[in-house]
Amino acid sequence: MYGKGLRPLAAATAVTITVLLAMVFFWTPNDADQGFIQKIFYIHVPLAIVALCGFVFGGILGIQYLRTRDPKWDLRSYVAIHLSLMFALGVLVTGSIWAKGSWGHWWVWDEPMLVSFLIVFLLYACYQPLRFSIEQPETQARYAAVFAIVAGAFVPINFAAVRMAQSYVHPRTLGTTTGGMPGEMMLTFLVGLVGVALLYLTLWKFELATKQIRFRVKAMRRKLGAADTAPTRRTGAPELS
């Protein structure tokens, strides 16, 4: 089920990412203030947007699980949050590289946007330890769904609070106060956003397909194990079904 359409989706992702890299290195001009280091923006910001949307997406899937109690929604929520956590780690790494090149420091603790994103990352870093500390599957899924919903609601609230803060060090490239980006930069950013979103969707479907196959293999092994241990007739070969 999850593997359907995965190949064309992966191909579209590869093409979009390739086009993005070509645009970043060979077409988009350097920033007048920051120079070449600003080009990391086309990866850093799309990663941040997709990661935050993925966290909210995981909360929405958690709501679906609580409504239906269908394990497939729990699995989808888990994979969504798992991937978003990986993307968020990429945001912190690329952000640190950008900060070092622009500000001369790997991290600036008085910058609200950086610190708030770190708080979100650390919050979701508790998701897997909390989840796998519970052995009973239904209880585990229920607690994980509640965590995903509460944390997912915190993400937009946290982002809105940071945007309303008065003291800024972080460049608000997408804000109205900067006058907007030139056409080449905006187009490259949009391509990057689409490429990273496609990458997230591809990895989400791929991981779900992989886990689905793994579950089926385990189920088959259990059935084969039960068949091997089943009693057979003494006077002949095992009975065929």
C-alpha cells in the first residue's frame, strides 16, 4: 500500500533536488551582505519549514489514531515525527554553519528563533524514549498520540510568539520588513521548499513501506513457527491444508 507511487515520487524528488543545487551554485546570485554563505539559506529554511510542518502532521495523525484506534495511524504518526526529528537536526547543523559564517559564532543564545527551534527539537527528542518506555502496544500508542497532539499544538504557538518578539538577530528573509527577495532568490527558495517537501514525503512513504514489509515477514515467521510446532499424525506425513 505505501509503496504505491514511490518510484515516480522518488524520481521527482531527485530531479527537483538536482535542479535546486544547480540553481543555488550556478544561477542564484550571492547575497550583497553575507556573500556565498547565504546560499545555505535555500536548504536551511526549507528544512525548518518542513520539519515543523511534519511535527504538526504527526499530531494530526495522532488525532486520527485516538478517533479510530487503528494502528496504521499510530505508525504514520510515529514515522512523521521520526523523520521531522531528523530534518530538525539538519536545521540545527546548517544553522550553526550559517551562524559561524555570518556572525562568527556557532551559536547565539540571545536569538529567539534559534533557541525556540532548539526547544522544539529537545521536546520531540523525548518522544521516542517516552514511547518505547511503555511495553503494552495500545497504551504506548495512546500515550504517543497524546504527546504528538500536545507537542504539535505547541509548535505554531511557539513560532508565532517568536515572530512577535521585538529583538531580532536572525535575518527575517521572508518578512515584510526586508522588502522581499529578488526574483531569482525567491524562485530558488520555492524550488528548495518543494524539493525538501518531496524528500520528506518520499522518505515517509519509504519507511512506512519498509516497516509494512517487516511486519508481514514477522507474521509469516510466526505462522511458520506455529506450523512447525503443531502436532502431526504418527501414521503418515503431515496433513496438508
